[in-house]
Amino acid sequence: MKLKDIPEVLTIENLNYQLRGITSFVNGGELSVSSVCHYKDYCKRISSWEVYDDLATNSITLNSMTKVACDFIVYTV
């Protein structure tokens, strides 16, 4: 799913929930010493997205056309 296709606001029982982020599980593939399962978190900023990968040292800025796997989607009131 592309980041731009995820609703920025959900309204449930007259409460608006704002999209804050997404968590994706990345399967390491084949079972070997070099394959590692891990998570990536996509954080919504004012006009962009950032991805935090637990195997990387820095975040990366993304655009809304980026495709992501959505295992968890986080909204707040």
C-alpha cells in the first residue's frame, strides 16, 4: 500500500483520529545466520514521512508514493 493511500484521519463515534505512524515486520527470508527479521517504523511528519529501521543508524525521509507493508497502523486522538 502506498503511504498516500492510508487515511490521514479516521472518524469513529464523532472522534477524529490522526494518523501517526506505521510498523512493518520485515521477514529475514531464508533461515540462515545472515538473515535477520526486524521492524521498520514509518513516522508521519507535517509534510513528509520518515522511516526508522532497527538495522540502520539514521532515519530516511520518504515521499507519499512509497509502498509499505502495514502490520500496525497507529492513530491518536
